[in-house]
Amino acid sequence: MPGEFILETRGLTKEFKGFVAVNNVDLKVRRGDIHALIGPNGAGKTTFFNLLTKFLPPTRGSIDFNGEDITHEKPAQTARRGIVRSFQISAVFPHMTVLENVRAALQRGLGTSFHFWKPESSLLPLHERAAQLLESVGLHGFANELTVNLPYGRKRALELATTMALEPELMLLDEPTQGMGHEDVHRVTELIKQVSAGRTILMVEHNMNVVSSIANRITVLQRGAVIADGPYEEVSKNPLVIEAYMGSTTTELQGAH
């Protein structure tokens, strides 16, 4: 039986020549949750994601995934376990069509990414699954459009589809609504809720309206350390959190970006 927590870090720390970017972080991500990691700029959120995906080695501490210690694995090993990071790491190909982008991600999942000599007809079995993934993120009408022509919000939806093509068990979303207008923020927020079915999501996000509407649990970092952890209603009223974001404890945290 799988455990209650899909991901757990204990004392996770990253130091850079005396500067502590991530400081003794204990984090538990419950299986099936949307878990938000928030904090002001420079809090250590991106460094923490880089530790999880093995693009940085920790100074000390441990990372467990599905009950197994993965602290010292290489990035490819961790990705094969089903931990996939989206938006910063997964790129789309601008001069391929939307369908071709998803198909390429499906090929990667099959381990045939570099079989360039295979005829295109061999890829036809992937079209149906690619079409299903595009349907799931509202891009079925854009399948033959060049990706470079997509509006910003639609490109983010395509990145979600390519991420799902890798069949992740844990999706790490790095600021999925950054730089978006209100309409795109709403669309991508709804997509995240939709694609969370049957998987776990850990997301870094600045938009408190997004966090409050979809996160089951929130962990707050400041200067690399956890200062609060719990549901939004509890965390948003925490004086340490309010001061970290607003510089004062006299204002309640509401809809901050």
C-alpha cells in the first residue's frame, strides 16, 4: 500500500559559500493534494525545486519519494520515477505544431525520442493519445497551429499537455500563472484543478487568489526556512506570513501577488 505522503524532505539544506538558500526544510506532500509553496522573492522556492529535481545537490538533508530515498539520484533517474517539472524546464518547440509538440513528449515517454530514421507513419498510433491530451487542456481546435502563434496562456496549456504526456505521478509547477492577464490566469487555474485528478501537484505560485482557490495545503518559505504550513485560511492569518509579504502585521493577506 502506498503511504499517505508521496514526497517528504527532512532537514533539506542548500548553502552557497556561506549563504543558506534553503534552510533545514521539513516538507510533507500528501498524495493527491495540490500543495502550494509560497514566499516572497528570494525565499528559496526555486532552489528548493532545483533540489527536488536534482539540478542541485543538497548540502545536507534527505528527500524521500514514495517511501524511497532519492536524495543522491541523478535528474534522469528522478524523472523516470514520475517527478516532472513543468513551465521552467519543459520547453515547447515554437516551430512545430501543437499536435507535434505533444507527440514528441509521448515519444519521449516511449523511449523512442531519437529514432529519427523511423517513418512518420510509425508515429500515427500516438496521434489519438495526443489528441486526447489536447482535448483535456482545451487545445483540440489548435492541433495544426504552429506553437509560435499561440497566445501566452495557450502556450502554458500546451506545456501542461506535454507534461501530462510523460504520465507524471508528481507534477512540479513553477509559477504557472506568471505574467498572465486575468482571463488566462482563470483558464490555467481551472486546468490545474482538472489535471490534478489522479496525481499530486506541488506548485510555486505568487498569486494568492490562485493559491486560495485550488491549494489543499500551503507551505510558506522566508529566507530559505519554513515559517508556516497548513490550509490557506490558517496560513493567511499567520502574523509571520503577513509580515513577510506585507512588511506589517496590521494587514490581512488577501489576493497578494
